[in-house]
Amino acid sequence: MTPPEPISDGTLISAVLAGETDAFEQLVDRYQRQLGRVARSRMGRPDWAEDVVQETFMCAFKSLHTYNSQYSFRTWLWTILLNQCRRQLKRFSRGVFIGSWEEQASDEERRATLADELKSKESPSTRLAARERSELLDTLLAKLPEAQADALRLRFFGGLKFHEITDAMGCSLSTAKNRVRWGLTKMAEFLGPEDDLPIDRSLESTS
């Protein structure tokens, strides 16, 4: 039996604006994971990233009546996320030492993370390798200029096409492509010729 087609963003938005506010939860479920991955890379700490994603959805919900349906909802959402990352990073960084999450995390957070890892069906070595690659990628992105790093995050973590990056970042199509290409080139230089970038290079296509 063919599964039903997912409800479009536009239909859900219309429902929310008509008073069916519960429909917004479906939009949250649809985009929360991707937004969270970009936010964690951008903010450097899971707790800060969680705050940013929550603020992004709250802002989107409050401003939904201003959304222009001629444009993609998800690129509008990504624009809000990037703005929230910049704003919140300034606020969180004011007088706060930014260490690694392992240094900052409470015992409760560490236990929760350990519990999640234990529940995973992947082998410990597979999880460790994935975590190391993710941490390496975030370290490399942190060395890039903000615009290049954000373009790469949107491309590889968010899965955005180049025209969507253009809309989300308010730049031209050629600029979006150049930011991704230059960012990848710079990251490859950081790694050296013997290593490969810990990302899915299939997303590097021009679409």
C-alpha cells in the first residue's frame, strides 16, 4: 500500500493561520532535526543550540502571518535560524567561557548522552567514529569565515539546494556556490592531501 503524501508546508501554514495551532507541531517535527544540527555546529554547545532552535520556532510561529507564500517556507525558517544564531551567540558569549560541551556538561547531561548511546543499535566503534568525524567537521567549519561556514552548514547539514542557500543568506546564486566551493577547498587545505572531508561530497553538485 502506497503511503499517503506528506502534508505540504503551505497547507500546514494555512491551518495554523486559520486557528489550528496544533498543525505547527508538524512543521516543528519536519525541520527540528536539521535545524538542530546546524545550530550545534554554529553555536558550539548543544544547550545553546537547543535554545536557538526553540527561539527560531517561537519567532516563526509569532511571525507566521508575515510569511510570504511566494517564497519557500523552509528557506524562511533557515534565515530566522541564522539570525538567531548570531544574536544568541553574542548574548551567550558575553562574559561566558566557551569550552567544549564535555567540560561544560553537567553529570545529568553526560548520563543522558551515555544512555542515548547505549540505546543505539550501532556498535560503539561506529558511534565513536561518527562522533569524531562530526567533531572534526565542526572544528574545521569554525576556522572558516562565517559566510562560508554557514553556506556549508546549510548545504551539507540542512540539505539545501544552492538557490535555497541564496534565499536564506540573501546572496546571489554565484556567491552561494562560491562560498561552498571556497569553503570546501579551505577545509581540504586544513586537512592535508592524505585526508578526506568527513562530509557527503555528493551534495557538492550544482543543483
